[in-house]
Amino acid sequence: MRAAREKAGLSQRELSKKLGQQSTYVYKLEAGIIRRIDIVEIIRFADAIGITLNDLIS
């Protein structure tokens, strides 16, 4: 997820804002603090950085 976010040129804070989450949300995902994320959130993450779900998971 981090590599995809960085490739999109977004900071953790910018992506968190696009997702409508607190500023530490993406940091917690990338650091493994948030261990469970549902498919809807994964799709929203991919959409926010401008890639497909398939590209994100491959």
C-alpha cells in the first residue's frame, strides 16, 4: 500500500483526507497497527490513489 501511495505522489495525510479519515489512518494501515481492513476500504484506497483493485493487490 505504501509503494502505491508513494507512486501516486500522495502523503499519508493527503490520502487520509481523500479517504475521509483521521490524519493518522494511512500511517496506521501501513505500519500494521490496523490489522483488519474490509474490501470496501481497500477499494476506496485504490480509487483514491487512482489505480484498480487488481493493480493494488498484485
